[in-house]
Amino acid sequence: MSRHIAFYELRDALAQPGCSLCRLEARVAERYLDFLLWERVNDPDLRQNLRRARGFCREHAWMLVRPGASLSIAVMLHDVLQDVLQSLNGAVIQPTQETRRPLERLRTTIAPAPPPAVADIVAALEPQGEQICPACAQCRVMEEVYLDVLLDSLPEAGGLLEAYQSSDGLCLPHFRRAVQRVRTQRVLDVLLHAQRTVWERLSHQLGEVIRKNDYRFHDEPWGEEADAWLRVIEALVGAAPTQLEVPGRARGEDGYERTGR
Ligand SMILES: [Zn+2]
Ligand SMILES: [Zn+2]
């Protein structure tokens, strides 16, 4: 994606509620999963990465559920499950040799150590070679592009500073990653000032929520602070996972009308 497009996508996202990076990453994941489901199911590299990652992360696995996706999901995840089974069988058949010394054996009579195969089984079930969910990997790549464009634009005339300060800012995890990517003192100063403005506004609104719940101020009307208790959750942990309606689980159905794919 060009930096030009990233700039305008950021500008649009900053005008929406919540963390703009969470919003953009949800869209990146959505597009990427669409691409995988319709174009890449039989790509050997993808399938190998998926096997090594032990499939998708929880959030992105549930994002796969969409009209007509049942066959692609079955093909990709059958492959992952087969690989997990194979690794599990290998770990059970060839457990690490018993190497504990006599003193350690004595201790186990008080607090028994797990059977020797346990460590191998746990290792077999984990992602292999630190491979992560492919959708998470794609989000990380795009996150760096968006953050760099945002940071570059902050001190510039006509940049995104004003939009940032009037938005809900970045959530704490994305703000942390933004700070990590700062390369100049000038950008750091502007970024810190902008995010402080956002957090101080939210903090004031939360104070108002608490105050107006006091019986002495109960009659005061609610203003923009009314949902600050909800916004602070996003501010501290990031956007809520995409809400999904999981279709019926009847055998052989994906619960959706097929759309020709
Ligand atoms: Zn975020
Ligand atoms: Zn993921």
C-alpha cells in the first residue's frame, strides 16, 4: 500500500470512534482473510505457515466464519489438525528418556514430577519455530506502515495532528508501539502532547461519570461523558473483538446462503 493511501485511510479512521489503528487493523485482517479464503487455500507456503503456527489465533480464526467459507476453512484447518495429531503421536511414541538422578526420584515421592513425555507433548502442541497466525503477521506489517505515516505526518502542516487530538487517540498497546517507532525528539514531543490531550479529556469525563453517580448530583443531565466508562476499556486494551453471529452447526452446512463461491 502506498503511503498516500495509508494517510487518507488514517485520516478517515481518526474521524471515527475508538482507536484508529485497531479499526484499520480489523480491516486489514478482514481483507487478508477474504484473500486467503478465496485465493490462497491451496498455497503450499501458507499451508506450511498455518501448520507451524497451529492455525490462526483465536480472534482471526473466528473472523474466518463468513458466507460460503466452510470448505476453505475445512481444508485449511483439517491440514492443521492432521499435523497436530501427527506431532502428538510422535511425542507420545518417543518420550524423552528418564534422566532424573536418584535424589530427584526421591523428591518425587513427596511431590511427583509429571511423566517424562509431558514436556515433549507440550512442545509438540505449541506453534513451531515461533510461527505466528498469518493474519496477525499481516496486521503487524501494516501496523508499521500506518504508524510510520502517522508519526511522519504529526509535525507537518496539513498533517494528522488536529485529527489525532480530537479523536479517541491510540489505545495503550498501539500507543506503546507508536512510541517505539519514534525516531526524532520533535515527533516524540508532538505525539506525547497529542496523546496526553486525549487521555486527560477521557480522565476528566470519567471523573464526571463518577461524580454524577453521586446522589447529590443525580439530577444533572448526562453529556458526552455518558459512555466514557466504555471508551476507557478500549483506551486501555484496544477495540472489542469483531462480533460474530456463528451460523448453525448442522452437519455439512455453513449456515449461509452460498454466494457463488
Ligand atoms: Zn488500538
Ligand atoms: Zn491472528
